[in-house]
Amino acid sequence: MHVLLFDDPAIRPHLLPFTFTRPVGALRCGILTIAEKWQRHLAAPTVGYLTQPYLQAKFPVCADGVVTGPALVINGAVCPDAVLVKQVLALQPGQGLYCDELLVAAHLADASLVAELVQDGLKEEKQVAEPVTVIDRPWQLFLRNGVEIRRDFALLTKGRTSQPVGDAHTIVYGAENIFIEEGVKIRAAILNAEDGPIYLGKNSQVHEGAIIKGALALCEGSHINAGANMRGDNTVGPFSKVGGEVGNSILMGYSNKGHEGYLGNSVLGEWCNLGADTNTSNLKNNYAPVKLWSHATKRFVDTGQTFCGLIMGDHSKCGINTMFNTGTVVGVGANIFGAGYPRNFIPSFSWGGAAGFETFQLPKVNEVAERVMARRNLPYDAVERGIMKVVFETTAEDRIWEKAKA
């Protein structure tokens, strides 16, 4: 049976800038992306995406682009748990599973009838047994990260044996809550898993003097640099590097915060880089709830959170000593530098800082992206260029200086 994750049109716009460049189900929260969670829970060979047309080439419905036969269609914003998975597997053809008004999943006898599902609904609607976890705003990613690390840890390690620490100079607390995959290298670090699990992915490295407090997910090929202080509920996505002080934050993958500086209650997309001594504020001086720019409503919205740091879209970067104010949103493909605090909303394809911005033109963005991805032996191909072109055009209205020049 096919497993297809769909972008809920009522949710996707509220998860920008991350969903400019990926489906909702490709967001990482915990150790795994939402799609990877469903794939493992359902023991599915693959998971397909029902997403925006310009993303479909990179995130296909299936290998050949044509799906026939029965399918489970699942809301890509919903994280699975044991109770929910059991209900989803019990769905019969024509049945849908809802959490109040939210469609969580449906069983279709013929996957080609997805359009009819949207138009005409289902033959029978059932309600979930328990409230579900829905990632419907960017700050939900770091708020749920600790819980999701714990769930993913249990899912990935059940019935398996961890590799040994293998370093006489590494200090370990709560060894039963640490799982080490093959190829991991640890040198003279402190691993404290008493308050949450620590997962070290395949071929990852923990360097000298690093202090790691669980919950933590260090994904495949990633590094925690010498002297880093990982304060808990952190995810370092695949092939990333992290240094300095980090608390309750997510790097989705292929991103670097390699130097000193603080990152807290924040989410970075892929291919991001924070210059040395970059700092994020995650708490306002007056302790008021943080407001965050919403691409969906084109205004700042109240998160209801006292702690909220940096939200940064894919392929964005900042220079050394950059200072991000509490609740800053950076779009896709931005390059930030200079003294002072830049504005709390930095549109996609911005070039500049507190002194002002101009447009980081698409050809130059493509040049940088091609160089950066080549360092990981990945191509910045026509599909990637096509996605960036659509995002560049879609976000033009946010770059208000372009209107002033016109």
C-alpha cells in the first residue's frame, strides 16, 4: 500500500519559510523528519509527497510519478505515535480519521482519487482516540523537539544494541539512555543522558571538551565541535557542524554553527551558516511573549512563548558577530552582515543588515548554493534551481526596497 503525506493547505503557509523549499512532511523534529517517522511506524518501503507542483520533482509522489492502487493519505503536519498508528492502520477503504475538524489520515481504495477526496470528502469519518501532535507553526518544531527525540529514540533503538563509547577520557552519565551507531568517534567529552536520551548517528563525531546534555540527536555525519555546550532538546541534522552554546534548537541538515556564540529556541533550515560569534536573543528584556513574522498573514503574530530565538530558511547565512533580536525570521537565500541588530523580519534573498538591505540576485544566490552543495558532493541541479526561482518570484513582494526603486 502506498503511503502519501499531503500538505494541508490550512497549515503549509503558516510553516513558511521552511515550506518554501520542502513539503510539510519533510520537516525535521526530533531525530527524524515527519515522513521518516511515518515510514518507520508503518514499515513502508517508501513515502510519497502530495505537495506544491514546483516541489514535486524533488519530493515525488512515487518513483515514476504515477500512483495506482490503495493508499494511506496522511496529513504531513501530524507526528505519529503508537495509538495513532494503530488507528490509521485500522482504517478501511473510504474511511477518514479526524482530530475535530482536522483530517489526519484517510484510506483510499484508489490513490488516483485524491482529488475526489478533497472535493467530495469520505464515506465515513472517525475521530482519533487521543489528541494528536500537529506541527502547524514554526515554533512548534523546537517546542516539540524534546518529546520527539524521545519518541524517535525509542523507535530507532528498540531491540538493538548500542556501540560502546570506546574512549577512556569520555565521562558518561545515564549510559542506558545513550545509543551510538556505527562509525561514531568520541573524544574526551561529557555525555549526560540522565534527563533525556542521547542519539549519536552513523559516522558522527563528538570532539574534545564537548558537554552534551540529553535530549540530543546528532544525525549522520555531523560534528559537535570542541568545547561545545549542548544544553538539551537539540537536534543536529545530517552532515552539520555545531559549536558554542546551543539550547532547544534544530538544525535540519547540511547547516553549520561551527563557532562560539549562543543559539537558543531556534530552527535553522538546510544549507545555513552562522558566522563566528553570532548570537541569538531568545528572551525579551521585559519577558513579554514573543511576536514572530508570519508569511501567511503578512504581519507579526503572538507566539504565546516567552522564549523564541531565530527562524532561518534554507540557504541563508550571516557574517561574524551577527546579533539576532528575539523572534527574528529570516527567509530563504538571505545573506546578513554588518554591525547592529538587523530587523526582526529579513525577507528571502536579502543582502545586508542593520544599515539596510538590497536584493541578493538569483544568479549570485545560485553561484553560492552550487559551491556550498559541492562541498558535500551534492549537485545544485536544474530541480534545485527551479525551486529557488519560484521562491525568488513568490517572495518579491516582501522585498519592499524593490518597490521603492520601481
